[in-house]
Amino acid sequence: MHAIIDPKCLSEMASTLENDELGAAVRLLSRLVSTGKSIPAGRARTICQLNEARWTESSTEILSHFVQAGDQISHRILDEARLPPVSTPVRQRSGVTPDMPIVHPTKSHQVPQYASRERPELISMKKTAYIMMSEIFARSDQTENAARALLASLLKNWPEGDVYEAISAAEKQKYIVDPRSWIIKHLQRVSRPNVAARSTRDACPPPPSKSAKRALVTPELTGVSSVTAESIRKRNAGLHLNLGNKRQDA
């Protein structure tokens, strides 16, 4: 049997006993709790560690907190510890629970068949841009045909990636009065329009005909005076360029 000292008992002792009397009472109570049985009255003074004079003076106050039955000293804590514990009766089920099946582990790991989900439809960038453009024009009370015409014109004259970026930026705006002007101005700030390639005829002019004669460049055609022309001839002669007589006479 194990008993526990109730703190309330210690409080009651402390309220009426002196310090040395409280220490003696606690020693006596501890012996009762540790042994779990009453002790003879003749051993109480020894357990309390008091001399005869002090025991004669304080024994009445000390023993008033204990239970005396004949020549035995006990405490109510021991009586309370001997009481049977309060327990609730086991509740019985009214029905009969069927035996649960035993599940044995298996080595084969099978993935359960979940409901299949259809693959989402793939949408091209051009179609996505068209949907966004239609929503932008719808917020401005403009027709879908206007959105389609503007998208076709933008993709023809501007880089495709810049057009999609401009439409995305316009779609993030809460409200645009004139979507056409807003998108074009945005493209003008961040991009450059496509430059049409020159035709083959302009890029590669035909070679000159062999039969065509080139006009001889003379000082008169170039507007050079005779004095300047003569000084140029002398300087060229000094360089020994071995120019033909035809060019020297020019």
C-alpha cells in the first residue's frame, strides 16, 4: 500500500504548530506513510526526535493531528489509502462484432486504377493572343472583327514576340479606351517594325553591257582648271606610275 501526503494536512499542521513541533509531526507522518501501518505510542517521541521535556510539553498538540487507537498512532491518510479504488464497470456491447478479415501483405505492388482525365487542349500563341485581344476589345465595347483585323496587321508589320508581349501588357490594364492606339504606342516604345526586304532587282542591279562605252573623264567634265590639271600630270609623272599616254593626255 502506497499513501501520498496530502498538502492540506501539512497546511493544517503549519497553522497550529510551532516550527519544531511541525518538524516533529512531519517526521511522524513520514514514518506512517513510508511503513503504511500504525506505530506504537511509545516510539512516537523517538521518531519525532524530541527530548522528554519537549515531548511532554508538545505531544498533545502534535498528536491532535493524528488518530490514536489504544497504544497505536495512525493517520487518516492510511485509512483513505485502504479504501478500494473507484472504478467504472466495463461496458458490454449489446451486439456481436463480426470478425474482421485478416489482410496479408503482398509482394506485388499494384497501382490503383484512378479515373482518367482528358488531356487539356493545346492552344497556340496566336490563338491565345486572339482570345486576349477579343477580351480587351470587348471591355471597350468594340467588335471581335476589329480585334481580329488589328492582330493580323500587327503580326504582319511587327515582330511576333513583341506583339504578344504588347497584348499581354494591355490585357493587364483595367480599362483602355482605345486598345488599338494603346497597343501600337506600346510597340513603338519597346520594339521596331519589320523592314520589308528589297526586291531582287533593286538589291542586285544588272551588270553593264560590254558594248557600252564609258565616257572618258576629262578635266573639263570634272570642272578642273587647266593649271590644276597640269600640276596633277606633273605630280603623277614624278611618281613613275607608268600611266598610258591616253590617261596622261586626259
